[in-house]
Amino acid sequence: MSLPVGDLPELRNSRCVRYRFRYSQCSRCADSCPPGALTPGEEGVELDVTRCSGCGLCVPACPVGAFHQPAFPAAALAKPADKQLSVACKPSGEEGDLRIPCLGDIEPALLASLAVRKIAVTLRGVGHCAECAYAPQGGEALQSLLAGMEALAESAPAHWSAPVVGGNVGGTGYRADRRQLFRRFSNRAVQSIRDEGGVEEVPEQAIRAAAHFVPARRQLAERVLERLDGIDAGSPLPALFGVAAVAPITGRCTGCEACARVCPTGALKIDEAESRWALRFRAVQCVGCGVCIEACGPEALQLEPRWHPESVESDSSLHELGRYRCESCGRFFIGLENGSCPVCRDDEENFDAIFG
């Protein structure tokens, strides 16, 4: 039997990286769905409403904000009425100021923002994870959340308020493990593309145009990170919060612009002048989805879970190439050196192959 419409997550496929790039192998939402109600495909993601449990774990799993859970009390959690707030998971039977389908639904950046604002949060029902219908995904999401709060405690000011785990039922169930942070938020799709040797050429029809969108969690994570005393280069917090940096691999960029066209947030932009072409990166808009890495056939980019402090330029140039007019046909083209454009070079190679 299907859930009431109000309990189902809203899916905005135009934000999905698979919608923007048909070759993308991203499966974060499907991997986080306990009943297997989500099927990623070339058109985005398909939701089977007859199987959806309404757990909401797909929402924090998606870095680009393609899902929204109307039943989740996001506003009440972000702006509690007082300095103490208890949050309980419904399946455990525990009571709290707020009751949500799964504690793993809480955005890490949101819980961190409450901590640095010195709002005391108690999480109730953690011990139910092992026997919950949302296992193992729900417990793994909560495990990452708790491990992230431990990492935050190492960098946060002394006066921050750490969330308290209380109201356990039937044992602890899951123990926070910092390794889960990288395991959960690592881009397995990007790695699989690299293992297979990359996409040599991206056809036009593989990329769809859609409006850019930066989830509110990205801006919230930025504010949390700015309030910390300092973050070690190996800190898992940027990966947990979905904050990343795209870095160049020199000598490989061909100026195809596929990376900028698939970027869902507009973090990658093309800056073109009369004689110069540049790929620019806006750090404050990157959510670490990795679709630009998937779309880059020559493997000219790499993704790093890294936060840019104020001392680092937020808008930087990754690759710069020349913009030339072809000596043969007069077309403008992007490349490393002047001469014939790629179209004319291909024509010459085809002619030689046919006629010798």
C-alpha cells in the first residue's frame, strides 16, 4: 500500500546529476534507500511510490538537493524555540520535542550549526538502529553523523554544545566510526569512471541544460566552517558537509566545456574573451557531487574534499587556453596553439585515410 502523498519525498529530477549528464553513475540516493524504491537512470531517478517507506534518507544523501521531504520538520529543527531540543526517531517509540522518521535524516551541517550556536540537542532512540526497518542504511547515516560531531569537537571552540545521545533502546546498535564519513560521501561513480578509463568523448545529447541550484545546506556548512578555529587538511568535516574543491590536472584540458555544462550548481563557469578561454571555479558553490569529473573525457580535473578558507581565492582559474581563428576555414576554436581547428584536422586525417 502506498504512503499518503504528504509522506512521500518530492523529487526534482532537473537537479539530479543523472538528468544533467546521462552517463553519470551516481547512485547515492538509491544506495541510501532501505526499501529499494529508487532507480537511477538516464532520465534522472524514478521513485516507486508503492515501495517507499517515507524514511527520508534520500534527502541528506543527495548532494544537489534533488529530494525534499515535506513531513520533515526542517524549520523547527533549524530554529528551535529555546536552547534545548530533543529529537526522537519514530520507529523507536521514544518521545521528544520533534519526532522524525530516522535520525539519519538530520543534515550534518544543520546539526553542526546548532552545536556552534550552543543549542543543546538530545538524540533519542539511537539504540533502535540495529533492529529498525531502515537498517542498515539508517544506522550508517546516523553513524556518520555522530562521527562527524566527534570530529567537529576537535576543531570547534570550547564553548560549543555537543549533541547528547540519550534514550537508548536495546543497546547502542551502531558505534560512530570516522571511516564511514569518507565511505558514505566518497564519489564511487567518479572512481568507477576512472577505473574504466574515462569517457573519451561526450556527445551533445548526453548533457541536458537545467537551472543552477545551490542547496541551503551548502551555505550553512560554509558558515559553520568559518566559525571553527581551524581545520586540519585531513579533517573529514568537508566531506561530511559536502564541501569540496575542484582542482586542475595540467596539460589535459581541451576546452570542450562539458564540465561546466553538467555542473548543477554553477560552480564551474566559462570565461571567454577575444583571445583567451578560461575555466573558472567558484568554491562557495561546489557541493562535491563529482559529475564534472565524470564528464571530463581527458581527465583534466580532480575532486578533493577540501574547504577553502578566506585566505584562498573563492573564484579561481583552473584552466586557461588560447582562442584562435582557424587558418583554413576561419572558425574560432579553443586550443593550446594556433593553426587549424579540430574540424579541419579531422577532415585532413579522414582524407589521408581514404585517399592515402
